[in-house]
Amino acid sequence: MISKSLLPLEPASPAHICPFDQACSYLEAAAKELNLNQGLLEILSHPRKVVTVSIPVKLDNGEIQVLAGHRVQHSDVLGPYKGGIRYHPAVTLREVSALAMLMTWKCALLGIPYGGAKGGIPIDPKRYSVGELERISRRYISELIKDIGPSVDIPAPDMGTSAREMAWMMDTYSVNVGHAVPGVVTGKPLSIGGSLGREMATGRGTMIIVREALADQGKSLVGVRVAIQGFGNVGGAAAELLHQAGAKIIAVSTGAGGIFSEAGLDIPALKIYAAENRKSIVGFPQSVPISNADLLALPCDVLIPAALENQITEENVNQVQAQIVAEAANGPLTLEASLSLEGRGVIVLPDILANAGGVVVSYLEWVQGLSYVFWDEERVNREMEHLMVQAYQRVIQQSKVRQISLRLAAYTLGVGRVAQALADRGLYP
């Protein structure tokens, strides 16, 4: 068992599935498969640095509010820390620590020279004005100025943040050091060193992994029935790209509810409808309303949870009828639910593979920023697809050789590479 006594983490609610405990369970399973000793397991289970800062912000009404900002840096044995910054009311140190750990395995699995990190502020960004969000973002990154940098830790957008926040953060860092530093963050606007292809990257990566999984079954994307929980940056992009490839998107949803069409949804028209209705999709013509819970239970070929964690648990896993489940969100399946689906022969494409397209293009943006040579979108997409397909093939091969699930295969590859790097660098005997 992993000791967690060194982690300055708040206690988890017994009614909530703790993301950090779940991440440790995946690590323990991989360590057992790799026959890693307990000492190495302890090193891998603890983040190298946990930073919490106070963020005093003056609101538009003149009041002062003090927020807490977190940044967890899990491992830099393979390269600089890398990970998103999220603004969401449910942000906790446990969640951020889990996501930082998963980012370490994800980067290692994809073969890119990064370690894992994650940051966040527990706020609902919809409750703040643009000016307030700018002041929060700038103060947050100012407090972390000694802990980030293009060769130290490179933040990126995550839930509740976007290119806008990254632009504020890059500018704040650049002002502090006295010159423009485009490599300090990724996911920036194109005008200040962002990369073409970044906006669609995570959804594109999901589409590629689903396509490869279907190809292994002798199928193409044409006519495949797909249900997608989530219609934001990830789910919306996946829906658009799958639709372009000929898949039939029968259902999508947002936090406010979803829609279903047996004949398939017109995704380009739906995106226009959502943009005109404050991101709401309910009421879209030639569709019927559906709840998020009902969407997960639809008969379909491919189910893509692209929203929040812990959406499929032991309580509703028996209702899932999909043949392939692709985790476009972080941790949308609990460990028990994943094992249950795998036991039924359902293909579960794990999050550290299925949603890795975002960090891959972030890496490509970082490379472009450091070299000051920027690529066209075709090259970005080509480079990303190459890395994603290579990683998928490694996972499939590992699964066959070891006779283990795709999830455990992905984790053994990621954890094993980090463990080997620790040994090679002399950081562990």
C-alpha cells in the first residue's frame, strides 16, 4: 500500500470517489505488474512539490476577496513539468494532485519530454467579470513566478480557462522577467506564439484513437453510432471531427442536458445553434431532449465521456451498452466500472491515451515557441497523429504481450518509463 501521510491534502468526503486514491490505485496496479519495489512506489506516488498561494483580488464592486490557488508538480524526471490550470468550484488539492500524477504517466506514454503538473483555483468563472478574471489570473501567476518557466513548468488551459487566460499569464510572466517569453505557457492565441491545431487537439486525438480501435476490428468510422457526453472544447471537437469522418453522432450533452436523434445530429448546424443560444443545445431542431444519465445508457457503438470525472460508476455501469468507451475526460470511469466493462468485453480506451492530443500539441507549440519557427496546421496535425498512433500501437502491443487490459498496459508503459528514468539518472538505486 502507498503511504499518503506526506501529502498536505484535505480529507476526502466519504460520499465522493477520491480522484487521488483512484490515481494511486492505477499506479499500484502498474507497479505490481512491473514488479516495482515498495520504495520506488513511494517515490512515484508523491508529488515533488505542492504550492498553495493566496490570491487577493479587488472585485468590481470594491470588495476584496482572497482566493486559494494551487499548483502541484508531480515529477520532472523526464523534462519540465507540464499541465493545465483549471478554474472550477470543485478544485481541491486531492484532485489537482491526482491530475498531476496522471499527466506524468500521460507524457511518458506519449514519449514527450515532460513531467506532470496541474494547477487550479476553486472558483466558478461564470460568476466573475472579465476584469476580475484577469486580475485573478495575473495575481495567481505572479505568486508562482519562481515555480514556472519554459524550462521549469509550462501551464496550459484546462476546465474553465482558455487562450485568453494563457495570454494574461504569459504577459505577466514576461513583464516580470523583462522580455517576451512565449514558451512559458501553451494554448495561447496565435498572435503571441500559439499553435495552429491546438483548439481541436484533444478532440482530434480522441477521434484518432477511436479510429484506430475500430480499424483493429476491421471497421471504419463511417456509419458508426457515437454518443458524446460533453459538447465543450473536447466533446464538441470530437463530435465535429467524427461527423466529418462519416460517423453518426446520435447524442451529445452539456451540463444543462442533452439531445438525441436516431438519424444522427447535424453537428455543424448544432455548433451554430449552441453559439447563438449561450452554449445551450436543448431545443435543437429534429432532436429530442435526453438526460446525461440516459445518454450514458444509449445503445451505441462508441461512447465518449468528455465531461467530468466519475460519470460511470459501479451504480450505472451495467446500463452502458456501448462496445467501445473512449475516455476523453480525465477519470470519467471509476476503477470498478472500468473492470466491469472490460469483463464484459467492452473496449475501454483509457484517458491517458484517449485525451492526450491536447498535451501533444501543447508540446509541439512549446517546440515552435522555443525555436521561433511556426508550422502550418497540416504539419501540426500530422506530427500529433504520428505520436498518437505510435502510442496506441505500443499500448496494444503491451496489452497482448502481458495479457492485460488496455488501461493497465498504458499505465505500465508510462510508469515503467518514469521508473527507468529514475534509475538511469541515479535518483533511485
